Amino acid sequence: MGRAEEPTLFELSEPGRHSWQLRTTGVPAWSADELVPDAHRRREPVPLAEVSERDLVAHFTRLSHRQFSVDLGAYPLGSCTMKYNPKVCDTVASLPGLTDVHPAAPARMSQGWLSLLVELEEALCAVTGMAAATFQPAAGAAGELTGLLLMRAYHDARDDRRRRVIIPDSAHGTNPASVRIAGYEVTTVPSDGRGCVDMAALRSVLDRDVAGIMLTNPNTLGLFEDGIEEIAAAVHGVGGLLYYDGANLNAILGVVRPGDMGFDIVHLNLHKTFATPHGGGGPGAGPVAVAEHLVDFLPGPRPVRLVHGAQERAASNGTGATAYGWAMPPRSIGRVHSWHGNALVLARALAYIRVHGGDGLRRVSERAVLNANWLRVRLSSVYDVPFDRPCMHEVVLAAFTLRRRYGVRALDVAKRLLEEGFHAPTVYFPLVVDEALMVEPTETESLQTLEALADAFERIAAEASEPAGVEAAHAAPRTTPVGRVDEARAARMLVPTFDARAHVGMQGDREQ
Amino acid sequence: MGRAEEPTLFELSEPGRHSWQLRTTGVPAWSADELVPDAHRRREPVPLAEVSERDLVAHFTRLSHRQFSVDLGAYPLGSCTMKYNPKVCDTVASLPGLTDVHPAAPARMSQGWLSLLVELEEALCAVTGMAAATFQPAAGAAGELTGLLLMRAYHDARDDRRRRVIIPDSAHGTNPASVRIAGYEVTTVPSDGRGCVDMAALRSVLDRDVAGIMLTNPNTLGLFEDGIEEIAAAVHGVGGLLYYDGANLNAILGVVRPGDMGFDIVHLNLHKTFATPHGGGGPGAGPVAVAEHLVDFLPGPRPVRLVHGAQERAASNGTGATAYGWAMPPRSIGRVHSWHGNALVLARALAYIRVHGGDGLRRVSERAVLNANWLRVRLSSVYDVPFDRPCMHEVVLAAFTLRRRYGVRALDVAKRLLEEGFHAPTVYFPLVVDEALMVEPTETESLQTLEALADAFERIAAEASEPAGVEAAHAAPRTTPVGRVDEARAARMLVPTFDARAHVGMQGDREQ
Amino acid sequence: MPDYLPHTEADIATMLAFLGLSDVDELFSAVPQALRLAGGLDLADGEPEPDVLAHMGALAGANRAAGLVCFAGAGAYDHEVPAVVRALSGRSEFVTAYTPYQPEVAQGVLQAVFEYQTMVARLSGLPVANASLYDGASALVEAVNLGTAASGRQTVWVSSGVHPHWRACLRTFSGGSGHRIVEVPLVDGSSAWPQVPVPSGEGEAPGVVVVAYPNYLGCLEDLAVVRRIADAHRATMVVAADPVAAGLLRSPAEWGADVVVGEGQAFGMPLSFGGPYLGLFSCTLAQVRRLPGRLVGETVDVEGRRAYVTTLRAREQDIRREKATSNVCTNQTLMAVTAAIQLGWLGTLGLAEVALRCARGTRYLRDAALGISGITPLTGDTPVVREMALRTAVPARTVIDRMAAEGFLAGVALEDLTGAGGDGSADADAAAHGLLVTVTERRTLDEINAYLAALDKAVRP
Amino acid sequence: MPDYLPHTEADIATMLAFLGLSDVDELFSAVPQALRLAGGLDLADGEPEPDVLAHMGALAGANRAAGLVCFAGAGAYDHEVPAVVRALSGRSEFVTAYTPYQPEVAQGVLQAVFEYQTMVARLSGLPVANASLYDGASALVEAVNLGTAASGRQTVWVSSGVHPHWRACLRTFSGGSGHRIVEVPLVDGSSAWPQVPVPSGEGEAPGVVVVAYPNYLGCLEDLAVVRRIADAHRATMVVAADPVAAGLLRSPAEWGADVVVGEGQAFGMPLSFGGPYLGLFSCTLAQVRRLPGRLVGETVDVEGRRAYVTTLRAREQDIRREKATSNVCTNQTLMAVTAAIQLGWLGTLGLAEVALRCARGTRYLRDAALGISGITPLTGDTPVVREMALRTAVPARTVIDRMAAEGFLAGVALEDLTGAGGDGSADADAAAHGLLVTVTERRTLDEINAYLAALDKAVRP
Ligand SMILES: Cc1ncc(COP(=O)(O)O)c(C=O)c1O
Ligand SMILES: Cc1ncc(COP(=O)(O)O)c(C=O)c1O
């Protein structure tokens, strides 16, 4: 099951089939031409698929059997924190009292949501050591851009025009891209031999044109930047701000806080650290938390706890209970979302945080780091470990020896792992490591699973020393729904829609 | 995915792991020995599995990928009516207002449920042409037994002791088994050359010792017993009752009613006709509907619409609305279920019936019969059709020619179909047909699906004429999660539990 | 015309043409004209899903009991069902499959049931468990059928501590099987075995002895006595055991049970007005060929891979037909899978904890309730684990009505239980004033205290 | 200690020993002592799931809006979401997967997104659609980025008929991009393009022209005019189109749009207080290398089997880094999959029917509402498809408060929309008395009539 090719919904379609059923309303049945002026009226309906509910279900259920997921097995995709997503959060995200609230409903009618957001904000501030947060950014990258606009607003407010933002060479691609889109120039600093920011290089690029630095700590090599105090002092010294990319917060919950390290702005990836599922690529949530001196610039309106007084009494409808409302920060950069952010994702995160509590979140990080280090030590004899010292929640291995000796690349190792029932690690990232295999087991994998994963890694390496093994590695994966995919052809003969197939002369079906 | 062997939960278990989380209650924490007398107190906890929620989820999700289902594809399993089960019914069956009602809640507090049951009873009576129904039987076989006890109670009440029940040789195994358990003897009548009850044979066994006859119409050959009026007259003539096995009601909704054919007792398989899902083998629901002269014997208590008067006013709490209550039929055979039957299954059936309405149910049968006949005609040139005349909602094909010519049996055809992504038809049933392949496409399969199914059937037959094809048929299925299973060994070396593995010397894992 | 039918007009025309028919009605030519339903079914026309959902929602809304804090039990319990169990047992591969007749594509259900059987066997202490029966009552009926077949004797001694509805079912089905059911009275919460007249001959000697553990009033019966009676008569000892209480109690097998049955609703099934629930059934190896229902066994496939399959099929109705000892075909597989998931979630310690918490809550409520004037014990000092029977100064039905107004489902009136099935075993006054109260692990101290306060008011004349 | 961690004490001991550590704290030796958090997080200890669910349930219960019959829209609509769409989009394979970086095990998500792209392209009439953006606003921002890059000019003419929040986002992000946003006023519901001062030079000439169709007041703009303006300036024409109204309206591509963006919430996503929603984005083939976000393409695997993969990856931030034109990584894939399922469920005729029913309900309500004294039109006779702006005699916020007491979410106060984002484009009185009312296909005649009756009372001084 899952191995048979699945036709597209359009190929299953037959004119006249239907699935839809709509409420009986009794509203007068004017025709389209009575309702829409001729010039605007569509002549033919939008051609979609026409299938029965039965075929709709079979189609998407079969597609789901062609998809790997956390629920099917270990997903040690470095930097992505593919931990188990508790099912209780699905229940939370489907409570009608949360799902059926219009985003423009007046505060008086959405006290539950406002209270939820304020509670989450307080929790995230406790975790990061910051003063306040915005929930509007819908994912990490959106948080980055928001954070950089805050940085800009901060300097602008001091009439201090700065043009550059510093980024280490190990940074995730969203960092430089966000910097560029925020209208800044990127200055890259190299990593030193220990995998940390090269302090000398950093100092050499620091001047009053530097708006700030973007870092994640632990960094994308899975290593803790132990010079962070020095970095912070240096950047603050030239008037720059420190931006924390929260992708790796999973390593340090309850251990150390970005605020205490000197960061001014933090974005969090709730879909990583707080187990809200990734959904095949989203939705995420990328709240941005800031230190006191940046609070006034936050996007708005923001959910706030109303101070006791007239406003509160009005909002709580005379009940006297603490009530919540909206407030626009005085020097807000403005909106960064159509509404208030990915609200249901936020509700999931709060539930996760409450189940764990302060004590549980710390355990999360301890176990994540324990798991990663166990894998590091276990695999260090068969894979390269470019920076072989204690790592945090992920470890960057490399296949350069395998490649040099046997021609087996990181990509081959990844594809072989798919055959073994595991998802592959992140490959070829961070860019500073050749043939990188970035492994993040997460805290929800058991020792048995780690052992099985390590066994698979070792088996693949051992096989590589034999010709059949090399061949198998290059031919992998063969037990997956499809084999290696021709990516070059996809780009060369672009088929971005079913309708585009006709242009490149694809057949409705391959030869039987 | 789905092809890798999955360890049992017990093998994934590690002492000290846990998934459970229970509400914080604040109840005093007495110890077990303060609560349970020594003689009764368990010394060691019941050994179950100890796994994390993450492993629990992965385990059962992976198991689900080793399971075929209606949602994954066509399931033409004759007699079982594996039609599409609308998802809206899942929603109905999870409404807290239905799921959170204790079965012993007083009628005043469960008016919704009572009203639902009465409405469903009325609908089933409309469909079957009967006077009243009981919902207690949890599946078809339970309905049969209940119906036979009603038959007995009816005769007993007339002081008319009868010992035999007639069953055609094509009957489903539950019929004779139920007859036996109801304390009757089975008298089998053969089918005639047209696949119907042999009237002469029937007459020859009819006498005043016959309590009744059990029939399904259409019968298990998918053929309508067109002599039903004659049968009914003959059985009633000797004072016997007619029992209708509702397994095949899907063929005749809105076309003809068991009551009008002369049946006195009808059981329905809601899990067939009314699309409540089969759940891998249950739960079902097997309500029994009866003609007027049997109503007083029904199991009880029964949900009833209260007559206007004091009782109603009490139950409706003075609101004056029509209210519902419980009533024990005066000569009830008693209870046949711990409570009121498989209530949530009943709720699903009512939702299905309401969506279709009278007009829609008739369309269901029309299309079911259309689909079956299309397959019959299409496949009649390559498979044997023992009774080649218009069928109802299913068609019994046979592989005796394939077997004779090439040694390819019905079982082989079935296993090859599994490889093609379809479920197999019912094989070797009914017993009166050699190498039977009982195909019930159901009305929810589209013409395209029927064509693909017929193509697969034809391909298998065509391949059988070549040695490689025969070999492939015998080796099938090879693309399924496991290959052909050693059933003999399962019975010979019985391993009914994980713990029994030790006794027969099974390994924790097969050799790596 | 809402429905789920895929046929377009063009499809229908094509198909009819292929069949050489001109009209859909001709498909039914075998149905005698005189029998055909004129004018269609006497049912309203179909309504679109959202309308139907609104109707069903209105019905659901009319169930006041759903909103009450539940202290009712009597065989149906308000236990925790976590989101994870609902999510997994609701997977459509489990929900929309049929009985695993094709094991090659049914390993998911088969393995889950195999795990379920293992868990049920561990709970009872017996080596074999089947793939499920309809409910507790049907499991008991099948156990009695097995026992009478094994002993060759039709007389069945049943403790009146067995759930009244289950006993009612036994009586109903004895109408077919011809079993002679002898109900043994309860005295002060325990079965009074000595009150059964000494059997006057082989015909009267019991072939089966049935006892509940704990019994339906929540009391722990002396199973050693029952074993001795069974031994004395070479009868089969059947124990109807509460599988949650099993987390605290010695297993029925330790007490010598031959067959253990039970209601599995507590393992992941919502109250649902009584169904679908789950009949638990386990027995000794010696009885395995008389086992009712399906049994999954482990085996291997052609390549030697571990595989599961339904086994000892020769017992089943589709093969043995009129010689079968059980007619069960469709059972409660999805509920068995659900129970396996729920028991996997609870695990060794979770089950013990649930049982312990139930017992604690029960103790707390009982101690406090007996301090209320107007409440007296119905079962004396007999140990109580999980359910208790109280005597209320005003009729129990009145108490339940009054407590509903305070937000509680106060319990089950004994009268409703024993009356409904036409029992009559309990004496009328005890029944009218008997209130069966349950405390599960879900009940908080605050809820219990509020309950007690409400009870205090409710039992005043 | 509730959590989801599998480690037993024994596991931890084994693992620490393997690492040569004696304590878990040593794992964090790289963290400078001075920075370490003393005393743990300032958060309460963990609570078991049922307690958390109770808390979240209480919060949910405090949202009165959830129980109101919804006549609010303004970019977030109460459309039918059938059980089947929820069931399929909730399948854990879709929910718990990551971005399909390993196509061999991600064909499920990839194909679903490919189908989504096809549907979005068919809706807009343009040949390419991406795999989703965050929401309507982010899609608009990206479209403007694409347009300015294509034209090489930073000036953007934006109709004030574009949703006020989206315009607010445009303004926010222009703080980084340096775009010059020129807002074109609405007069009587339509963009008054002639009011924009004639560009005095290349720098002032628009590189992008943005219009909404229908605009946020529900009016149909003349897109031919917009195309002429775009042509005159060789500017990119961006249309923010309502994808449900597209079921009734000519496609933006027919009007000459270069880029079409929209909010996809209407396709299967509940209101959810504003998210997660779905940014729809489609464009011409000529612009495909500037397309923001992910794009799935069809290709083949090594054996020639049809396969899908994310393509033109060189555009994306992880490869182009500081040269990327968009920073989007995580998007709204699950929402795109949901939309594909919902659009598969609606199909060709269902979408047309939904649009038609919306328009009918809107017409009915508008006709009747304008008969109420105290209600006047805010947008004159401009055609209205799906959303309407009314002027209420008392402030709109007051109307909404009063109508809530009658069980309705009466609509959105214009003041809240234009004020919240710090807009100020609408004049203050119009904003304070402007009520945006929406009628979807879910609103019954009874609901609408009851609404009208309540409105009649609510607008009295
Ligand atoms: C280190 C790092 N930073 C930023 C991001 C961007 O987050 P998102 O994908 O939520 O936009 C990611 C995730 O992909 C990441 O790994
Ligand atoms: C013809 C026939 N009769 C009776 C039954 C028994 O129904 P159930 O399986 O619900 O007990 C079946 C189904 O298996 C059947 O096909």
C-alpha cells in the first residue's frame, strides 16, 4: 500500500459527479445574471475536479499513504525539531469556542482568545527572558523580518541610520534573505575552528553602521556559542542590537535565556520548540519577543490585560473580572499579518507549555541534548564529526570520508535511511560543512529508536566499503513510494500545474 | 511504507515509560492496602506495555499502514456491502450530547436519544414494511437469534411447540448457527437450477413442526427469489413464520419491502445497508423489525413516543412537547443486550437515512444493482457465471474453469486482486457454488473503478493461460505488507497471545 | 438530491446500454410486479448533510444527562479517554475495514487484536482471550454456553451479584438454549450460596457457576467458595470481572476461574447511551476449541515473516454452521482495537493508578455520604472497591431528579436496574431506595464535595 | 511530571555513562555559568492533559462570539466546512510531516500541493501558482515585491479598496523595502484613479498597480481601467481577488492581471480568530523565476514513474540567501492541502453554487436592510456580490453590541478595520457609522430575517 501511482484528482474527475452538499436556506433563488452585471459575470464555471465524496476520500487517503510523517517514525531532520506533536493539541485546536471566533469580533466577545494570547505571551517571555511579544508573524522567517523592522524602527527613532546586519556563515538561509528584504546589507562573519563565531573577524566588521547581528545559539552546528557574552558586549558596544533566531531554543529551555545572554530581539518557532506540527511545511508561528526598549515598536494591535479601571469594567461587562483588550503600541511598526497571527497554532503551543510547565520544559531540553550527544558519540567512529565536542540538541555529522573513499555522498546516506524507515537528516546544511548530515533526534525518541537509527547509519557506512553497498547506496531508495526523483527535469521542463502537462507533452498515464 | 514488520507493543515496552496522564483531583491518597483487603489485593500490577505516547502513536499509525480499508480502495466483498461510509456520520457519532449520556440516565434526561431511536425505528419500519423494531441486537447474528426467540415466543404463546426451522443451502453460516442456538433443528432445502429455493423440496419438508423459514431475498447468490409469494403462502400455510435476513436489503430499498413479501420478522445489518462502518469486524447493529402480531414479544425496554397524557407531561417536564420514554412489551422475550444496543451505530444510520431520504435510498439500490449487473455482463466471458441471469446487488462468479484448465483457484484470483490494489471478493461462499467469487461492488463505486476492477479480473484470467501467469497467481500477493500467510501453522502451533510465543519457541525477532 | 453516488447521467446511460436495458426499473424485473412498492418509501426526501447535522445536533442537545457530572456506573463508566486514543482508534484504516478475511492486507487490525488478546489474557490471568464479543452480557451468555457444553449439564447457578441486565440476557437466551438458570440471592452484598437447594440429582447439579467480581453493588465476593462449589460439581467457574478493578484485585485466574468475562467499555469507549461497548472473554487452553467468536494467532508468511491471522476457524459459524457453538460473526473489533490502544496508553502503572484512584474516590465519598442523615449503607461492611450501594431516605429516583437540578447524575436507581430487565430479585423497598453510586478517577475532590452537599439536601423528605 | 519523554531512569543512566558524564547538568557545560538560569523558569509546574484541556475549554467558553450567528466577513468568512474535509486534512501524515525535502517519501504532500496549485491557477486564470504564502496580506506584499522587481520601480499605486489590514502590512514592509506606497481613495465604493497626481517623472511612475476584486466593501471595480493604467506605465497589475467570488466573476486573468493574490481561508479553514489562513499567489509564466515561496512541479523518478518535487529551488532563500527575493520558508502547506480537498469537494459546480448563494443572500439582506429607517447604503449603486457596506444611524460598534445580545455577530465596524491598522483613509464619520455585513451560503432565510428584525431595533437612536 502506498506504492501504486495515484492519478491526480483531475484524472479522477467526471463531469456531473459531485461531493458538495450545502445547507438548505430558503433564500430566493435569483439567477447569476440578476445578481452580477454582465461585464463582470463569469461565463463558464471555474473548472475544478468533479468527483464523488468516495473518490475524494480514497484519493487523499491513498496520498497520505505515500507520505512519511513524525507519526510514522523518527524524523531526525536537523534544525527542524521534528518532535512528537501531542494529540491533545489537536483537540484544543478544534474546540468550537476557539475555531468559531471571527477575528474581527469585538474584544468583549473574544475574551477567551485574548486571555489565551496574553497567557502565552507571558510564558514566552518567561522562557526567553524578554519583556513582551507579538504573535503576528506566521513563521520563523516572518518573525525575522519583523524583528529586523523593529531593529530599524529602533535606530530610526534615535535618528541613527545604519545599513548593515551581521550574520555568521553558518546561518540559515532565511536570515540573509530577511536582512535583504528588511532593506539591510548582509555582512557575513566566518566560523572559527571550534565552529563558533570568529571573534576577531566579528570585531573587524563592527562599526556604527552595524544595525545588529543575527545569531542562533546554539548555532546551526549544534554548538553553544560560549563567547556569547563577549559577542553581546561587542555588538552593543557599537550601538547594534542582538537578534536571536529561535530555531534552536529547544536546546536551552530552562537552562539559559536569550535575554540573559544579551539578546534584544528573539523570534521563536513554535512549530519547533513547542511541538505544533509542521503540516508538511506549515502553518508555523514565529512570535517575536523583545526587550523593554523595543516594546513600543511592536506590531499591533496587541492583546493586553486591561488595567483596572473604566476600560476593564466596560470590557468585562460589569462582572469585575480581569479583562483583556487590544492596544496599539505607541511607535508600532504596524501590522505584519492580516489579523492576529496563526491563532490556532498559538493555542496548541500554550497547551503544550502548560502540560510541561517550567519543570517539564527543562526536561525537554535535557533529553534533547542527551539524545543528540548519545548519537554523536555513538556515530563518531563511522562518520566524520567536523566539530567533535559536546553538542546541544543536534549534531552535525559529515560524509566526506565516505565520499572520498567510496563515492558515497551525504545524499546517498540520506536516501538509504529512507529505505530503513527513517526520515533523512538535513543534508548539505550548514553550508560551512562539506557533505553535512545534520541530525536532530529530538527528545521524544527513545533510546531504542536511537539505537535503531544508529544501527542503520552504521550499516550504511559499513556497506559502503563493498561495491554492492555503494551501488545500493546510489540506487536508494527503492522501497519508497517512488525512487530518486529527477529534479533537473522538473526545473527544465516546468510543469507547475496539471494543465501545464499538455504543453510539455506529458501523457495522462505512463505506458501500462 | 507499511511493508516493514512492526514489533508488538510489548516489544516496544520499557519499564518506566508512560503515556498516561490523569486529571488532578485532590482526593486523599490512601494506599492500596488501606483500601483493599489483603486477601483480595493484587500484589504486582497487571503487566501491560509501557511505552511513551510517541511510540504508541507510531506503533498504531504504522499498523494502520498495514491495513486495507474502504477508504483506500474498492472492497467488493460479496454479502458484506462495503460501501463508502460518509464522514459526516463520524461527526454525528462524536457529538458530546450523544457520547456523554449514561445509558441508565432517566428518560427525562435522555430525550434526545429516545427521540433519535424512535425516529430511526419509524424509518426502518417504513423501509421494511414492518410494525415495530428493537435495537438491542448488536449485529446481524444477534438479530437472527433474537428473531428466532421471537418466533419461539410467538408459537409458545399459542401453545404450539415446533422444532424445526428451514434454511436454504445457500444461506450464510450465521443462519444455521443461530437456529441451533435458539434451540431449533435446521432443515436445509436445496437451491434449484435457477439458484432459487427449490419449491418442491420446500413443500416436501413443510409441516406443522416447522416454526419458520429463514431467507434472504435477494439470496446469497445475488438473485431475487421470484417465487417468494408462493414460499410465503406455503410457510404461512403450515403456521410457520418467515424470517428475513436483512444482509441483502441494500438491493431493494424503495423497490420492494420484506413486509410486503410476507415476512414476519426482519433483521437489518445497519453496518451494511446503512453505511455504518465495519470497524475491522464490528461494531455492527442488527435491529429486528417485526409485523404487528409479534410486537408484544419484542425485547425491552423499548424507546417509545409517549401518548399524550400524564406520563408525557411528566417526562417533558411540563413543557408540553411530545416526549419519549421506555416501555416493556407485555410479553417481551426480555433483554438481549447489556443496555440499548450499539447506540452510536444507530445514530450513524439515522444520519445516513436522513441524508438520502426515501428518494435517495431507492437510488442507492438502483445503482448497487446497476453496478453489479455491469460487472456480471462484463466478466461473463472470462469467468464462470453459474447462474447467468440478471442479478441484484451482487454477482456470484466462479473460477472452476480457470481451476480445471490452469490450476488457478478462486483463492489465487483473490490474492492477485490484492496485488492490484483491490480488496478480494468473498471466496468459496455461497457453498453451493464451486470456486465461488462473490462480487459486490456497491453503489458508491464509479464506472471508472468498475472498469479498473474488471480490467484486473480479466488480466488475471488472461495471465492464467501462461505458465508465468499461473506461477504469479500462486505466488500472489507479493506487494502486500505480508505474503500468503501460513494458516495451518497458526492452528497447529497456536499462539493466541504474545505470551504464548515462548511456549512454541518463537523468537523475539526473526533473524536479522 | 444529496447522496454519495458517483453515477453521472452519462454513466447510467452507458451502463444501461451495455446491459441492453432502456430503464433503471428494468433492473428489478425479477421482482414480481404485485410486490413492488408503489409511490416510493414513506420517508421524507433527502436533506443535505449540514441540515442533518443540525437535526442530530438538536437531538444531542436534548440529552440533559450529557451535561451532568457523572456519578453513575452500574457497568458503564465515565473514565478518561485521551485525545491520543480517539485519534488512533479513529484512523480510517481501522474504522472502514471489514473482518480480516484477507490477512495479507489486514495485518494492522490483526496485530492490534493480537495485542488486545494478550492484554485481556494478562488482565484475567487466563492464557487465551478472543477477539471480542458484543458486550459484557453477551460474553456472559457465551461463557455459560461454553460451560454447559463443557460440563454437559444445563443447570447454571448465577449469583445475583451479577449485573441484573446480564442476568436478564441469560434468562432470555435460556429460552433457546434450555439452560436452567438458578439465581443465587445476595445477602448484605454477598452471594448466599448455601441458600441454593442441594441438587437432587445430576440434572439439578450445576454445570456452570457464575459470580461477579466485584459484584454489581461493588462488593468483593469470596471466590474461593465459588471455586469449591465448582469443584464439588465439576462445574465450570465463570467470573464476570470488572477489568478496571483488576488493576487492584487478584486476577480471577488466581482464584481459579475457568472463564473470565467482562465489559470492556471502561477502556476507551465513551458512555454513548450504552453502546458500542466491548465483551471481554478469556478462558483456559483446554477450552480453546469451544471459544466463541474470532481468535487471532501469530504465524509466518511464505517468506517467514511474522504475520497474524484468524485461527481455529473451524469453530466459527461460517464453517461449522448448524454445529457451531456460537453464532457470532461481526463482533466489536474496533472497540477491541480501541481497548488495546487505551491499555497501551495506560500501561502497567496507569491501569493500577486508575483503579487506585477509583477506590480512593469511592472510599472518600462513601465515608462522607454515610455521615449524612438519610443515607445508610445497603451492603453492610462488605469491602467496596469501585461502586457502592446506598440506601436513601427518599426514593432513589427522587434523589436523582433532585440532584440533576444541581448538575449531577447522582447514580443509578436500583429499581431501574432490577426492574427494567424484569428482574425482581431485589426486594421492592431496597430497590426503590437503593442508589448505586460510582466514583471514577475523573472525579475531583471539588466535584465530590459538591455532590455530597447536594446529596445532603436531596435526601431530605 | 506530565510530558511526552520516553526516557526511563535506566535509559538516562545508561546514556550518561556512555557519554562519560555523571549528571544531566554536565550536558550544558558549554553554557557559561553566569548565564545559567538559577531556580528554573518562572512558570508553573506541568499539569496533566485533562487539566490543561479543562483550562483551554474554559478559555474557549469565554469567547462569546463563537456562539453568535455570523454576519461578519471582511476577509474572514463563515463557510461550510464539511466533515469529510476535516477528516482528510486532519490525517496525521499530512499534519506531522515537514516540508517535502525528501520527495521519495513526500509524494502525498507534494501531489496534494500540485493539485492545489492547479486549482489556484484555474481560479485566477494565470498559469502558475505557488505552494502558498502566510495569508492574503503576505501574498499581497510578495506580489508587490515581485512587481517592483519586475518593473524596476519602487512606486506602488494601491487602491484603498484593498483590505485595510493588507494595506497596513504593505506600509509596514515598505519600511524595509523602501517602496513608495500611494493609496488611491475610494469614491462611492470605487477606486478614484484619476485622483492620483500625474507622476512627475520615472521615479513617481507606478511600477505596480494594485486593486481588489471585489474590493473590501464588496464592490466590483472596473479592472479594465486598471489594466490601462498598468499598460500606460509598464507596471505590473496585481489583483487581490476574492477566490469565492471568483465562482461568479470573470477571472482576474481575463481582465489582464499579471499577478493575482488572495486569502484562501474560505476554502476549508474555520474562522479561528484569524489564523492559520492561506495566502494564494499566482502569476504569469514570465514571472516564474521571481515567484516567492515554494513551487511543486511534476517530473519522473529513476524508473520513469510520475513523481512530484519542489522545483526552481534556486529562487528560494536557503539557496539564494541574501540574493533571494523572498524569505519565506515555512508557509501554510497544510492549509493548501486543506484547500485542495475543500475545492475537490466543492468541485466545478459546488464553487459556482457557493458564490451564487452568497450573492443571493447578500442581495436579499441588502434589499431588506435598505428598507429599514436608520440604514442607508455606504457605497451607492455599485454592484455588490458578497459583502456590503451599510451606514447605520447609530455608531456601528453600538449596533454590533446590541445585536450580540440578540445572538448575532452583526458585521464588522469599519472603524475597527481602518483604525486598527492605523489607516485613517476612510473619513471618520463614515468609519464610525460604517457596518460591513457579509452573507455566506450558510445563512438561512430564517437567520437573515431574524437578523433584519434585530437590526431594525438596533439602529434606533
Ligand atoms: C535556523 C533556522 N532559522 C530560521 C528558520 C526559519 O523558520 P520558518 O521555516 O518557520 O520560517 C529555520 C527553519 O527552517 C531554521 O532552521
Ligand atoms: C447473509 C448474511 N447473513 C447474516 C450475516 C451476519 O451478520 P453479522 O456479521 O452482522 O452478525 C451476514 C454477514 O456476515 C451475512 O452476509
